[in-house]
Amino acid sequence: MPLRPYQEELVQRVRNAYLHGKQAPCIVLPCGGGKSVIVAEIAKRTTDKKNRVLFLVHRKELCEQIENTFRKWGVDMLRCQIMMVQTASRRMSKIPYPALIITDENHHSLASTYKKIYEAFPKARRVGVTATPTRLDGSGLEDVNDELIEGVTAKWLIENNYLAPYDYYSPELVDLTGIKIKKGDYDLSAIESMMINKAVYGDVIRYYNELASGLQAVCYCTTVKHSIETAFKFREAGIEAAHIDGSTPRAERDRIIEEFRRGAIDILCNVDLISEGFDVPDCQCAILLRPTQSLTLYIQQSMRCMRYRPGKRAIIIDHVGNYARFGMPDADRYWDLHAKKKKKQVDKEDEVKILSCPECYAVFPPLDSKGNRVMMCPHCGYQFPEKQKKEREEIEEEKHAELKKITGFVLNYKTPEECRTYSELIEYAKTHGYKKGWAYYQAKKRGLIA
């Protein structure tokens, strides 16, 4: 199949980067955007010119998967080596000098093993691919890359039918207050004991039945023990489920994935195995039981169910509040090569607290497409209480206060009745120390605003 237009554009932009003296660009494209076929095309064009390619992956499970993609795409595999980075770093003397090094999941490339390989082949051009060009500790990629080549956004992919639209629900089950952070992320051993609880399992199954009954789901757990037990509890409830992890024998893992592909298994439980680049059949639901401080992990796991099919609408059930740390999965994010202090990578829309419906647990941005504050749940019709209305009133007052600053009039009224406009009421309230909302109420009462 030919590349999609936006994929072909990224290949050309990489070529242009080399022509302008860059040596190590990094392609940034959301999950589901087709990074594997983009690098397959780059590898094919390189081997077609009789040049060698070294492709680096960080997990052994990905090697055969990527090789299959490359063979189907027509890459000359006699001139292309696909290796785990750990293996490559130990065997550099035996690797023929590559013209091009491709790094999968490029956000890992700051690790010493990658740098060791790059330094061993200083004349090789490089290109990396990732959905999230940042590290858990906030490190930038400026030490290993010299340009970011950003593709289309996740929202664009949804709007153009390359990713499925989704509904996001967050019925939280555990309180993470006080859980320690180890090596930049939650102490999962401490969370495991909270999650392995009869009531928690009951709620996980109940909400699956309420929100995604009958849909195939990938379930992300905290530990292997938690994943095995979760699969068991689903089966106890009459829902076919299985567990896989990195130590699952190859034949058994292939059998389980094939059963999931056939629809014989409804729930596929794992820890972090089905995330970065790992190929599993299409599913319609992602169940998040693993809290994380990693934006990369959050996006990889939450968007796993968003592979496009005509008429499909994905369901994300977040039981650990990951959305509150990072915003929605398809939020537009700003990236650069430089290191930054650790902070939530959310777009301007999501800087306001994301709304969660207390009735149906749906999660959605607080502003609609026109920039108006959402006062009703778009899923169940729940009306948000006065607190949100007061916030809206304050926003309206601030808008009119800005207008007043521009016009610059002076107010000398002694009583509220003398005020003739909403802006005058706001100014009167400020000079007399009235609470926010007073001017809005007065203006509504007098018919000065709709």
C-alpha cells in the first residue's frame, strides 16, 4: 500500500533535514499514525541504494513484528539488521557500518546503551520515531537529536478517519494520596495491595458491564500478580479473559493473542507489555488500572483501542485518574528538544480542570468547540451545579472588565441604581468591595445581559 499523504510528507521532511545538514532528526507522530510504515519506507529507500540500515528496538518482542513489516514493505533484509539495543551495544564490532540508524520509540535514546552505539558509528545518519519526545524526568532529546519533525495531531487523525473517536470514563476506585514515587513513577508494589481487593474487582467488572459490555478490551494492571488475578476475576464473572506478560512462553502468548483476534477472549490483561509498539488485534476498549506519572505510558495505553474501523467508537475506562495528570489522550501538546521541569503536558484547552460527570463518570474538556464552558454532560445530560455557574459568571465579569479597561471611563455613581450598563455594575462592585457574581446577578435581573 502507498503511504498516506501526511506520511509521505514526513519522509520528505526527513530527506530535506539531511539536505540542510541535519544528522539526527526525530519524527513525532501520535499513536496509530503509522510510524512503522514510515520508517519501513525510509529503510526501503536506503537499502534500494545499496546502503545498510541498523534498526534499534528496546524490547525483543518487537524484533519479529518489525521484520515482518519491513519484509512486506520490500526492504532488502540482507542490508538491514533489526536488533535489540542491548544486543547491539554488546556486538558493535560485528555490526557492518550502517549508513542509517533508525531508533524505534526514540524517547528511550538518551540511555547510555543507545549513545554508545551512536558514538561507535559517528558518520551514520540517524532518524528516530516516537509519539512523545520526552522522558519521565523531563529530559529533552537535544543530546541525541538535532531536529523534531512533527506530523499531524491525534485530533486531526480522528477528524480524518485515521483514528477512532472515543468516549472517556473515569470511575476512580482507589485513593492514591500518600503513595510514594520511586524512580519517577508510582510505587506499584504499594498500589498492588490496594487493587487486589474484592470490592475493587467487583467495581472493575461492574463498570465494564455498564460501559463496555461485550466489547473486547485490553486491561492494564499494576503488577503481574494483579494482572493474573484480574483475569481470573473476569472469568469468575463469566467474561472470557486471559493474562500475558514478558515471561509468557512464546507459543502460549501467540495462542492467547490469536484467541483474542478470533473473539474467543474478551479481556486481555497485562502490565506494560501491550504498549510501546506491541502489535495486538484491534479492540474497542482500554481499561486503565495502572496509575502512572509517565505521559508516554498513558498515551500508549489509553489510545490502544483507537485503531480506526468504520462506525467504531472506542471506550476508555480510567479507574486511576490518569487523565487528571495529563489531560485527554488526543490533547494537542507542545514539544521541543530542550529539557524542561516536570509538568503536565496539556494543551491550552485542558489547562482548565477537565470535567468528570458524577452520574455516568464520563470525562471531557470543560469547553465546547466554540470555547463556551460546558454546563451539561454530553453523555447523560447531567446539569453541573452552581459552582460551575459561578465560575461562568466570573468569566463573564472578567470579559467585561477587560472591555472597561479599553474604554477607560470613570465611574462616580453613589448607588447601584445609577449604573446603566453591565460594565458599570462591575466597576461599581469593585469599588465597593462586592463579591464576584453580584454584578452578573444585577445585570441579569435588569435585563442588561441575556
